[in-house]
Amino acid sequence: MAKKIDLLDIVQKILKLDSKMRFAAVIDPKGNVREAIMKSGKTSLESQKEEEHFCKQVAQRRSMRKEFDRSLGKVRYVHVEREKVSQMVIYTKRNIIYFAMEPEMSINAKIRLVSKIKKITVDL
């Protein structure tokens, strides 16, 4: 029998990795949010409806990127740098990990976060 994975615990661990983390979510392949947390003390930059729409688009982009897996290799992570927030997406076997952080974080710190989050989410 497979052990039950505590998604809330995983999302909490992701947020605790760095003080500049804002938000973390586990999204299913259809774009439904399985678990998500906004770090306490941070305010959302999107409404709930916008966030749900964004998560659906993240899942759509995953399926769109798959068509290039054969020629370019699988996506390791996606990084979007915006004026107000840095957004990153990691694809696991069955889910999508989306997290957002303050934009002033160095690129090296972001890459270290990606590596740590991949280890935390390896069973998803």
C-alpha cells in the first residue's frame, strides 16, 4: 500500500526554505490546486479567481511544452521574472509545483531553491 503524501506539509516545507518565499502550490495536471499556501505576512497579488485561472494556464503550458521533450529534452523548471514577483514552476511525475518569491532574490539563490524543492517533491 502506497503511503499517503501530506501535501500541506510539503507546501509548508517549501515556504520555509527562504524568507523571501511568498506562495507555494501543488497543482494537478488539469490545473486544479491540490494544496496552496500564501506565506503569513504576505498579501496576494492576485484575486482567488485570477490565481485559479493562472494555475489552469500553468497546466496548459506543461502540456504544450511536452511536444518539444523529444527534441529538446524534458523541462527542468520554468522561471518567470516579473516586476513584482518571481514565479517558478517545477514538473513532477504527477503534479506541478508552483511557487512565487520576492523578485530581488539572486538567480543563484533561486536555482538552489529549485534543487531543494525537487528533493522535497520527488515522490509527487
